[in-house]
Amino acid sequence: MTVPDNNLATLALTIKAWGRELGFAEIGIAGVDLSQEEAGLQAWLDAGHHGDMDYMASHGMKRARPDELVPGTLRIITARMNYLPQDAGDEWRDREERHARQAANATVSVYARGRDYHKVLRSRLQQLADRIRGEIGDFGYRVFTDSAPVMEVALAEKSGIGWRGKHTLLLNRDAGSMFFLGELFTDLPLPVDAPVTSHCGQCSACIDICPTQAILGPYRLDARRCISYLTIELKGSIPVELRPLIGNRIYGCDECQLVCPWNKFAQRSSLPDFDVRNGLDAATLAELFAWEEDEFNRRLEGSPIRRIGHERWLRNLAVGLGNALREVSADHPGQAAPLITALQTRATHPSDMVREHVAWALEQGRLQL
């Protein structure tokens, strides 16, 4: 579909307005040249910092070449969608920290407590594409939401939505980092937006706070040490030396975001999809550990958590229970009994991996005797 040049700027403004109507906080437009990202991507892969995420390397440099991934692509329409629950109060970061400080509580990353963002963003981006088609007729496009070899942060940065923080996540002056990203690859030669400047300055809070020291330095992340990778992407056993550092984080980790000064500006979602389900903002490790597989699947239908499966769910919870047991055995031994009882229910679990993590967890209590 050919759109006259004098109409493209108007179309771009219209697309941004439609995006806001569909629940996106911001829409940007980027070109396809990510050649400046190729050397860094290759060095990261060569260092093995992607761990078991083989898909990060399997597409070669297509990740940095959008027009090779989708031939004919001229522009990428980037979108961000806030995900803080609608009822998150002004002191939400303090509340998160208070909850996490209680060893027996289960800490789930804020983004994962509601509906699966893949489904929400994909649906809304498709609706955006449908509106464009209704305005100009058929055109070439493809929707992506963390589902293909796409350098989302680089494209969002290029489109002016924000800048890459030292923790490698995108930051926005008006919204911090508590948002999702999605893309619409298109053959429309829309006018592009200008990038914004970085505003991290000399701050190193995200680097300093990382429990596992996964952030090796500014803009350098070793995923193999990242708690989000360990609790979500890693399919096998969690390395023994990293288990004590995970604490009670059972799915993802928000430490580098909670400490970031820019997240005092984090915005609530305009959609109810990301409101908390199943009490995941206040659950204990023991109660979640008691979920059998059918309950896990039923409760977490439509949740991003379900994709790790019940076995890895129990693996993560066993590590959290072990860390809690070690802490309470030292300071509050009377609180150890319910943790031990919970772990013992899985001591003969059919999964070798679950049994191994449960055995490790039980040993953490004995270490304090």
C-alpha cells in the first residue's frame, strides 16, 4: 500500500493516538538500522552470558537486522504499556520491600501477578494494525511481543520511548521501567522519532543492589546469574552457590527496579489485566508449595507463570523455603516447624530435580543446629 508522503506524518500522529486509546502509554517509530548493536550482541553471546537461552544465538544477527527477520520492513512501531496494578498505592515500593523482608513470604515479580502480558500486548497491537488497515487498506506488518529475535530495548530506545538503563532495561523519565514493550514491524515509510538522552548519570544503585551480582557493570548483564533467568528460563537445577542469594524470590526479581530512582514515577496500568490474581502479592512460600499440579494449572491459567510448569515452580519454592528455614532456624527457631513440614511433603516427589532441591532446603535448617 502506498501512502502519499504528505499523509505519512498525519498517519503517524493518528497511530499514536490510537495506541493511547488501546491502552498503550506511548508509541514511537524507529528505523531498521541496528548495526551499532551487532558488536555488543556478538560479544555477549561469545561470553556465554545468555546461558541456556539458545534461542538468543540461533538466529544469528537477525536480532539486530529487522529487515532480515521480516523482509520488506521499513519501520518499527514500538509500544510500551504500564503494568503496575491499578490499586498500587504511592508507597508501592515500600510495600514490596516489607513483604520481601519476611522470609516465609513468596516474592513474585510484579509484572507476573496478573494476566500474561504476551496475550494482552499481542491482542492490542493486532487491534492497532487493524485500525491502520481500516484507514489505508492492506499493508505489510508483523506483530511481536517478546516472541521472536527482536532487540526490543534497542528499538524502543531508537524510537524515543526511553533510554537503556545500566541494568539493561528501558527507562522513561515519566514512567521509570515498570512497563512492557511490543513492536509492529511494517513496510510503511513513516517518519521516525528522535532518541532521547540517557539520564542515569553516575547512579549505580541497580548494579550495587543485585543479589547475585548479575549486573557486571553498566549495561553488562550475565543472565546466568540473574534471578529472573534462574527462576524462569533455566530448565535444570539451580546452581548450589546461587541458591542462598535468591532468597524468597520464586519467579523473577525486581530488585534493580525497586531501587531505581526513576521508578518513583512508575505509572499504573490503564487496564485491569495486570491486577493481582491468586493473592500473589501476599502469599507465603508454604501455601504456594502446597499447590498440586492441577491446582497450579487451574489457578495460573492465563498467567505468564504457568509456562515454567509445576516442576520448576516447586523447584523455585523449595529454594525459597530452604532460605527461609536457614534464616528462621538461626533467629526464630520456633517458626521452622511449618517450613520443615511443608518441605517434607515433597521429599519423595517423582521429580529428581524437585527431590534434590527439597533435600538441599531441609539441610539449610540443619546447618543452624
